[in-house]
Amino acid sequence: MSGVAHQNRRRRAPKMYLLTSDHKVQDHLEGTIPQIFSSFSILQVIDNGSMVKLDKHLLNEVPADLASLLEPITDLELRFKLLSRPHRLHRLAALPLGSQVLVRCGPSGEFADAELRYRGPLTRGSAAILFPFVSQGWAAGRGSSNGSYKGHQLFTCPDQCALFVAASELTTRRSSHSGSTDSAVVPASPPPLQGGQRVCFLQEDVLHWGTVQYCGPLPGRTSTGLYVGVLTDKPVGSWNGCYKSYKLCSIPSPEYGHLLPKQPPQPTVSAPYTRPLIDPAMLAMAKSALQPPSSSSSETLKVILKPPPLHNPKTALKPPAAVSSKTQAPPPSPPTDLFHPANGFHDPPSPPFSEQKAEPKIWLEVGSMIEMNDPPIFGVIRWIGQISGISDQVAGIELDQELSAATDGSYLGERHFRCPPNKGLFVKLRNCRRDSRFPAPEAPINQVERCNSIAFAEWGSKRVEENTPPVLGTDARKLYEGFKKGIQGHLNSCYLDASLFSLFSCCSSVDWVLFWPANEEGQRSKDAQELLRCDIVNPLRRYGYVCASKTMALRKLLEAETTDAGFTNEEKDPEEFLNKLFQLLRVEPVLKIRSVSQEPQECHIYQLFPPSSLTSLVASVQALLESSFMHSGLKFTEAPSCLPLLMPRFGKEFKMFDAILPSLTLDITDLLDETLRQCSICQSVAEWECLQCYEDLDITPGQLKQYCNTCSTQVHAHRKRQMHTPVKVRVPKGTWEGPVHSARQQLALFAVTCIETSHYVSFVKHGPLPTDWLFFDSMADREGGENGFNVPQVRACPEVGRYLSLSEEELKRLETASLKEPVRRLLCDAYMCFYHCPELSLYK
């Protein structure tokens, strides 16, 4: 692997190679055929993370500026084909943000209009460059998110409009009209109906109106032709925007959704028009709204401008009452160029519609469907902010239908959002009101109480009274592996889910807290202990799953005990949760630690504090613990049955090390107080230890140095060590002579909790083999939107065992930036490591 420059902590980017012929390669974990490698002393397959050895003459080096673009392309033939066309990749890499391109979308593979919003890796530590877009036209609403990826907001767009694709899935508009031989094949024409187009259709001899939301083939049924998804003006539908498990478009309510074959819908405009415009009478209405209403003109407008009937039309709003009793001259008639096509906002600060009050207690935000004026004009808020010269807050609206006075999202030459031409309009936010075609939104749901509602019934888990020990080995893997396994996350609960799964899923060393005798006055402690034992730990070990309603009950008890309202809905840290949990259970602290000059102190978790002199980018937990104890003058007064260690970092974002190696075993023999310890030189009973010798580069730095009387005198007789100040070691009472042959006191690693972008996950050892590791994420997937459900997942990750067996020096030579998930998360994002001694836990 490439070397690490410790002086400036800069790393060389890994070289990338392409293997152009088939070669069967196997490692001890059954690696498969490699395709792209990061090659130094070890070759790593980018596609699957396997480590292999291969003759370098078989490899073709990929230019550094192309490697990141090729990595996310999974089609091997297409990857090689694009490598032979570097001009195309360079052109895509140089596309400016905001470029309009064509992107392959949907199961049919058709190309759709899209706007480039971001270019680069989607996760930290990845080098693969992807191209996130905002889908437009017929593909609007067929994306996967609102611009976020795994909790990280890359850009902002409406829900289900963001697409994340590799370079092979897009093409520029220029190539679509030329003889380009790019891999992308652009259709000769767009779908016959565009998203946002007004159509009508017959149902039971009644003509209904609506707006096109989707036009294309049904997934898996391309031979049946095109289908059109319509958002109807009146509640005459029964379609929610989905076909089987595929979401085709967004429909606010099934009563307003209709899916029809292509033939029935007919555009509402005459054939010569390629894009429908608002009726000219609608424009006249908008202009007249700026003039004082007269009785005759008002009645005329009501007749001429009546739009397709609404199921609940609103009465016309009256103009605002005069604020002064003084007689004022009527304002002059508006000029003929009142609606300037380049602005989309009339003569600031007045909006192009009559002053109206927004409906009370209706919260409007970006993405809200609104209407303006009466008869109404409909649209969606795409931007909210301030515009120079206008005191009120302004909303940028993308209209359902075109208006010649509207823009493409620009105002006075400054772009605030993007939309098709003649659909962008800017109005004062207070003149907008909720779209009356749809039912009023329901009151916000209390997500804390929702856990106990019938909504969680199908996600429930059983209560188990019988004491259930953990299963190990293959049985544990069969029990836990899969979706809807582990502990279900809900409302920022990942800190709790990862901690409980780490402690109890495959280890019994902390089970003593489940049976700790409670005092008679501690009813809340009894309730918490019973809840933890019978509703969380036992069901987890019996069925492999616990629902969020059980953990929410525990969170409520913690909140009541600590008067901290954040335990039921806010993000917390694992150490904060565990400390509060052990306090609630009224259990004794598991750690007893003494400094040189103080009485023993008790705690539940130990925070590692490495010295500032430690400059390495990589460290092992063994080295960090020894260094932390030595520089703080600490010793364990007794060997702990369980040792939770908090890794050194500043908050969630700032880490002190690029990688931390969780030592598989932790030797704490020389960190115990009043115990026999070996002299580092002659193995006799040690009576002195020296901090300065610990850091001495001439005598194996980074290792504990303890000496008998004779060896201490000889070591410190050297002129370079005469200023050292060795400290007397506390040994058991009695006379001790000769070499020490006592067994070493060691603890074993059984779980690691990791954090990335404020989300906690855990790795758990489930058996004796080096490959017996499970990865748990309480929020790995989600069903539904805001009021949906998180889907927990547990999966086997035997590959991490290979890296945990590395030495600290071997890990330093490894290029951590090239590591694949989940290995990178384990080594680079470790937050807390859990060690135990099963023999000692029996006596707790």
C-alpha cells in the first residue's frame, strides 16, 4: 500500500488498474474475479473488497482522473468500453452544476430531462464519483430522495426527485442530436404526454380533468404500451401513484389519483400548440386583479374565468379594507407591459395578484401545493426568501400551467430556483394558501406516542419471561441475519439500539444487571429492570428481533428518572445512555480505578485520553489504554468483568486518529494495582515503573517499562536516563523472590459501536472463529415516509476478522481510504469498544 507522510499527514491517492482478461483468483474468503485494483504490496478488488495477489504485467493502469468515474459502473463490458473513450468521460467530468442533461430513468430505460446538482463521492472514504440529478418532466417524482444520501444532505430538491447515477447512465443534450457513439441511447422523441400537462378523460360518461404526473410503461409490462398517471381535480380516483412495489409518481391522496392506458387522455389544448398555456382569460384576470374591482367587471370575470369545477370552491376574497378615511384618487390603470416576461414579479413590492391573507395555522414551506387568487391559479412552492426592495417574504412558485408573464425561476436576472420556461412566478408568501383541491393535512403525529398505537401492531415483538441465554456460532448467525432483525430504530434511537445490541445479543457478561437486587423504594428501577429483561433482552435472544415500542418504553423511564426530555426524541451518545441506564437500574459501577495519590474511583465507562506526544495516525486499543493509564498514573484496583472503552475523539466529527485497531485481546496484567508484575528485563518481581522509559526511543518505545531493584539501577545509570523519576510499584504484602510465572490477565473484544454522520451501528462477535462477526444497523431501510417505519438489519461480515488480525504496523501500511464497507466503518469510525472476561462475570 502507499506510504503515509506523517509530517504533513497527506496521503497519495491509490493507483487504479483494469484487468482486461479473465483470471480465476481465490483468497481464503472465496474472493471472486477482480476487475479494478488499488495496487501496491496488496491488490484490492474495488468491486467486492477481496485482497488478492496478481502479476502486474496483467494489469493496465487507469488514469487517475478517470478511475473515480469508472468505479461505480457495475457493467464490466460498459466499464471497459467507456475507458476507451476518455473524451466522453472528460466531458462529463467537466459538466458545470446546473447543466441540463438526459438521464436513464425507470425500468424501461428511457431517458428523461434532469439537472445536475452535485458531482462526487456520496460517502466519506469513497472515491467513486456519481452524478446526482433532479429529475424533470415526465420523470419528476420518480427519484429516490430529496437530495440526501444515507442521512447526508448533498443538495435540496422535492421528495422523490433526486437521482444518483454513474457516468454510464447520462448523456449531454449535444450528443443526443449528433452522431455520437456514446453508450447512452437517447429516444427519438419524449413521451407523448409530459408531466404537468392538463388532460381530460371519460369515466362512466362523465368528463374529468386532471394533470399528468406519469407517462410511461408499467414496470415488467413494457409490451402493454404506455400508461398515464393523472392527478385529478376532483376526488374521483383510487390510485396512490404506485404499481406493485414501484412508485411511479407522487399522489397526495388515492382519491385524486387515476392510472389509465395512454389512449383515453386527451390534451385540453388544440393540436398546433406543443406546450399548453393558461387560457388568455386567466391572464386578463391576473392583470385586472391589480386594479380596484368594479361591480360589473367582477361579475364578468366570474363568468369568463371559471376554471374546471372544484369539489369545494372558495368564495371570492374581498379586497382589504382601506387603512385611512381620507379620499384618495384611484390608481392609474396598469401599463400594457405590466407582466414583464423576464421578471415574473410585478413592479416590486406589489405582487401580481390581489392582496389576500393566508389561511390561519396553515404552514407553507418549500414543496407545499398552493393556490392564488379566486378563481385560483395552482402551483408548488419551490423557493422562499427575501428579494431586495420587498419587505415581505416572497415565494417562488412553479405553476401547474404556463403563463406568458412567468419565467424559468429567475427574477430580475437572478436565479432563485429552476423550472420550465413560463412557469416560474414570484408572489408574497402571505398571498398563498393551501391547495383547496386536496383535503387539509392532518395534525402532526406525536411520534413518541405513535410507538404504542395500532400502526406498530404488525411490527410488534413478543414478551419473554423465561431467562434466555445468548446463542453463539452458526445458531446466532441464523437467528439474527436478515431484515427486520435486531432492534428496530425509531426517532433518533440508534445510540440506544446499537448499545443494547452490542451488550446483550451475543454476550452474557453484563447479564448481572438484569438480576441486580433492587431496594424496596426503587419501583422505577424494578420496572426498568423487568422491561429490559423481559421485553428487550430475552425476546432479542429468543426471536432475534425487538420492536421500537419496547425501547421507547425504556426511553420514557430514562426521561422520567433524569428529567431530561430529550431521551424520547433527541440524539444522544452511547456513553450518556449507558451511564443513565446503570444509574436507573441502581447497579454498582463495574470499573474501579485508582490514581497514585487518591482513593479508588468508580465508573461505568472509561474514556481513553492519549498523550499529545502520540503522533501516529493509527493506533491499537491496547496501546491507547496503556498510554492513557501510564500518563495519568492510573491502575485498576480489580480486574473488571466488562470494560467499555470510549475512543479518543472530539465530538462526533473530529477524530484524533485516522484508524483505530480494536485489539482482539486486551492484556491488563500490568495495569492492575497490588499484583505481581514481571521485570521487563529479567522477569523477577517488578518494584519500579518509569514513565520516561515508556517514551524512550532507545528501549522499545510504546511498551510498559517496569523493573526489579537491580535492573532499575542499571537502566537509570545511563547518562541519558539519570533524570528519570521511576515510581514505586504496589505489590501484595509478603516476601517475593525469583521469577514471576503467573498467568496474564486478558480481556476479549466482543463488540464495537461505530458512528458516521450522527448514526450509530455496531459490530458484534458471535462465535469463536475469527470470521464470526455480525454487523447491525437499526435503521438500515425504511418503509413509508414521515409516518413510516425503520427496518433494522443484521448481516454477517466475516471479512472484518481478517483486518482485526493485523498488527498495528500492518494497519499503518494499509491505505484506509481504499477500504470498503463495512471494514472502513469498523477501523475508521470506532466510537466504543467492549471487552469482557467471561470467567469473572460469573462472580459479579
